Amino acid sequence: MTKQRSGGLGPQNSTAYRLKKEYLGRGAVTVCGILIILLTLSIGIFLLVKGTGTFTKYHHSVWEFLFSADWSPMDRADQGGGTVGAAIYICGTFLTCGLALLIAAPFSLAAAVFMTEISPKTGSRLFQPAVEIFVGIPSVVYGWIGLTVLVPFIRDVFGAKMGGFSVLAAGIVLAVMIFPTITTVSADAIRSVPWDYRNAAYGMGSTRWQVIYHIVFPAARPGIFTGIILGLSRAVGEALAVAMVIGKTRAFPANLLSPTNNLTAAIAADMGNSADGGEHNLALWSMALLLFSFSMLFIFIIHRISRKGRDRDKA
Amino acid sequence: MKKFVTLLLGVTMSLGLVACGGTPAAQTSSQPSAAGSTPTAQAASQSKVTGSVTASGSSALLPLVQVAAEDFMNKNPDCSVTVNGGGSGTGLKNVAEGAVDIGNSDVFAEEKLDATTASGLVDHKVCTVTMAAVVNKSLGVDNLTTQQITDIFTGKITNWKDVGGPNLDIMLVTRPTSSGTRALFKTWALNGVEEASNSALETDDSGTLMETVESNEGAIGYVALSYLVKDTKVQAVSIDGVAPTLENTYNGTYKVWGYEHMYTKGDGSEAAQAFIQYMMSDEFASNIEAMGYGASSKLSDTAVNSHK
């Protein structure tokens, strides 16, 4: 490479040759890369412009949007005067995702340990592919199964009042959806813990569980956290499956068996019908902006974790 | 690389073709386009229409427009009609921007657009849609008064025993606040009183709603009559003793109905006009009724006047 660039003679250095072998490919890749960056940026700017309309055009306070539960925006172009408190939706998002994480994380970690440490052969031959297939199942399928199996089950077994549509149903559906994400990323992290660590621990007389618990887990922690946050961000952004089982009731849930609503389901339910540029419409855009900021936050955290992990490895 | 360039060229060219196809080459031959919303233009559907028509909007109207589009294209093989959903707000916005030829809406354009934009659109009341409250078959309730139904949907009455049913909690299944169906039900069934959203399940999908009502004994919701034509798994509720039927809608005794609108920007392209005329023609009216919608032309004066 360096030799060619240093400018010797011969056909390899003709402009046409270099154009074909070097610039064309590089140019295409650069253009595509820049396009993607521009696309991401413009989505961000678009959301920022649309999403701040609630506060600039209709003069609602951010405080009201985030913490008030009073939601009755006007649905007419260029007419304000309603209220845009989205606290119920925000709370619904946190509750369902938190519950999903509580359910999925232990199972995912156990599965990751099983397929890497306990039974690596079955793990790589059977378990890993199975989990990867799970990732590819469209969310509507999860939602549908949730609606036809889980929701009636919750109604009949727990006697949920609103027909089984509940925080619990949404949490379980989300948990199943994020389980493969957390599992695969954690498994990769555990696999990448150097064997020397384990051997050293075994050499000192540790049992396998002691090795897993005291050596492998701490060493793989950044990767495991990354997996959990990736799972969380998938849960936060999931609309369809949640919308089908959460009930979409505009109230804080009294308990796990009560229905509520969340950000994504509320946006999906009203985006097509609300008047463009109206208070309702812009409030939905603000909710979209909020979701966007959540995912930015998650990405930021992941970067922090991986940088910390690198720093520690160097030390 | 060559392949890539070829591909790129191909894509550009096909895009160009699509764009060209989009320009309405509507030539309804000698037809002097019976403009306006007169449903008498039978002739328009006999002469061949060419060009393309795009429509988007109301999901309540979508099934009917899709059937109409198919019939229309069979009769006019040189005309293509593309119909999308998206909701009334989207349909109105699209037609106002000129992105589609026809915007389908459950509500008047004035309710969703600002006055200047709305004034540029022409309203075609292609049909009516009748809403019926539905309950579970095993509940044993098939009639409610307006007052009872209002109290139920505003959360004042929470048990069926208060309206003559069994001792069972009422489970409300309603629509999102921006829904045209909800607005219609609020105006004509609940006397304009806002529903209690904090104790109701919400869904914009009538299929899901029917499913929920069917599988929960205490559930009550409301759907368009078009969903009750084939499906008798739920019980339609009479209001003040009047059953939700097309007949009662036409003669003006059942009042929970509204117009379904198709908006064009100005008079619209000739192909779009021809399509709307076909939808409002007597020829298509039987299809409208078979699908559970009402033909605007059959409304009695009592009915028309009650909804002015």
C-alpha cells in the first residue's frame, strides 16, 4: 500500500488504475457513510424541531409535560389551550420496561452462563441458534401471542379486572422480547473473558461456581451491562407488541394487573388521526423526542461502560 | 461497480416512471365532468376513465373504498386506483398538500385543518356510517337509554346491575381521543359528554375491540355497523328502544351515525371525480349497503336535517 502511494512508475500507478482500485471504492463507502450520518442527524433535528413545538408554539412547560397526568390536548390545527401532561405514558414506559428487565435479566444471565460455562457444546449447537431465532421473530407475533394466550391467562388465573390487559402482560411480553438480546450479548462477554483467569482460579482450588461467580461475572460485567441496556432500549422502543396487551387506559396502574398506557402505544394510536401541527400532534412529537433522548442516553451509557472497561483492562 | 451503476440507473428510471404515472392523464373523453357531488353521474362510469387516483385516510372507510377501487378498476382497466389507510388526520393533510388525490375522513375537514386550508377542499359525502354499542352475548342486555349509555361511558355507572343486567363490573372498551369514531359516538350517543378515559381500555382497531367484547362478559364498546354485518358474535345494543340498523338510520330514528367524507383539493382530477361519482352511484349503492354502510342518497329528510 505504502509502496504504491509513494509514487513509483508503472501501470499500477496510472490514474485510471488508482481510480478503479482505490478512489472509487473509497468514494462509495465515504458517500454512504456520510449519508447515514446525515440521515441520523436530520432525524434528530427533525424530532427536535417538531418535538419542541409543544413548548414554543403552545407554551407548555417542560415540567407540565413530564410530571402532570392531565392529558387533554386540543386536536385542531393551530389551536392550543389543552393540557399535555404525559406523566401516565412516561410512567407506563418505565414500569413495563422495568418489569421486563426484572423478569428477563436473571433468566438471560442464567442462560448465558449455561451456554458458555456449564454446557458449551449444547450451548453453541442448540441454545445459541435457538436464541438467535428468537431475535428474528417479528414483534407483532409476540404481541399476538400475548393477546391470545397471555391476556386471557392473566384474566382467568389472577382475576384481572380489565380482561387481563395489564402492566404484567406488557412486562412479560417485553421480557420475552429482550431475553435473546441480553443473552447473546452477555454470552459473548462471558466467552471473551480470558481462559487464564479461569485457570488461575481453578489452580487455587476454586469450584466451578466460584469461578463463575467471583471471576467470570466481574470480568464480563461491562459486556453484561451493555447487553442489559441494549435490551432495555429495545423494550423502551417497542410499540406494537406492548400496545396490543397493555390496554391503553389513560390512568396510572393501581397494581400489576391494571391496564395503563405507554409512550410508544400512545403515539401509535393517535399519530394518524390527530390534526397535523395541532396541539395533540405536537405533543405526540414531544413524546417521540423523549423516546429519542432515552435511546441517546442509553447509547451514551453503553459508551461510558465500554470505555471504563477498556481503561480497567489497561490498568 | 458496474452492476451498482446499472442498478442505480434502473432505480432512477423506475422512479421517473412512477412519477410520470402519477400525473393524472385523466381523459374522460367527452364527459363534461358532472362536477360537484351529484350521485347521478351514472354515465361517468360507463365511459372509460384513464389515469390514476390515489387516496388515503380514514380506516373506517378503507374497506369500502378498497372494494370500490377494485370494481372501478375492473370497469376502467386503464385507470389505477391506490388506496391507503393512515387515519383521517393523515388523509386530510395529504390531500391538502396534494400528496394524494382523495383524502378520506370520518370528520369534517374544518375539525382537523385550519380554516384557509380546509376552504380549499371539496367535500363529498360518499356514504354514512352507523355506530352501534356492542356488548357480550351472554350479558343479556340489548337495550339502553341515552342516559344509561352516557352514564356507562362516563364512568358513573360501573356495574351492569344498575341498568338491569347481572351483578358484573362494566368494562369499557373505547377509542383513542383523536379517533373519528369516538368523536361521532360522543356527539350522537353521549350528548357531547367526554368519555372516561381513565377507566377504559382503548383501541383503534375494531377487530380487537370485537374480540375483547366477545371474550369478556362485562365489556361494552362501539363499532361501525359494517363490522356487525357478518359477525354476530357480539350483541348490538338498541338505544332508547331503537335498533342500530340501516333502516332506522335512513328514517331518522337512530341518530348515532355520521357521514364519511372523501375530500378533493378543488374539484380534483377528472379520474378522481369519476371514482367518487362511481362510489356515490346507484350502481354501487347496493355494495355500500351490503357492507353495512349507508347510502347518502337514501337518507330521509328527517335524518338529513338531524345531522346538519
